[in-house]
Amino acid sequence: MNVLSIDPNDGRPMYRQVADGIKNLIASGELPEGQALPSVRQLASDLNVNLNTIATAYRGLQDEGLIAIRHGFGARVTSRRTRSTSVEELRRLMRGVLTQMVLAGMPRGAIMDTVTNELRDLKKGKS
């Protein structure tokens, strides 16, 4: 698995950083469907975090339908689509981020460039 990292200056909780990092890897195709994830113990050791941090991230990803966890067999990527996210929910999330960008003083062109670049970077792993 590509390198995940924890940023102590990031405002998100550590489990959220881990879950978001794994989501990015799934979305980019770097973690394809069926791919095994590192064990909770291994990833916690690699990131130097508590086991519960990774377990919480994995449970959240399982709740979203992105991974399946089988005790004794580990976690595997099951899908590249979250189960219950409607287009309207996604639009609300995007609107929130765009609002933050506007409030931060970013000009429209810079926002468009940022969105375009992020989408391009996300899709780099796909053929």
C-alpha cells in the first residue's frame, strides 16, 4: 500500500486522516477491489499510532461499504463506491468546501485550478 501518513498539524482526528488516506488510495485505483489492507497491528506500528486509531478508521470504512473486515482474515477493499452517499449529499459536501475556499479569499480561477488539479491527481492511478 502506498504510504499513509499522519500530520500532527492537521485539524482532523488521526483515525479520520487514516480513513481519508485509504479512501484516496481506493479512489485513485492504487487500492483495487479485493486488495488486502495491512493488519490493524501492522498499520498502527507503521504509523506509530494506537491500535484503536486504525481499528476506528477501518470500522468507519466498513460502515461506508468500502472495505470488509473478517476476523482472522483481515480487511479487504470491497468497493470503490460508498453505499449511502447520494449525489445531493456529495453536492452539499462540495459546496461546504467551496464555501471555505471563497471565505479564505481564493479567487474563482484559483478555486477552479485547485479542483481541476485535485481531480487530475486523484485519477492518475487509473487507466
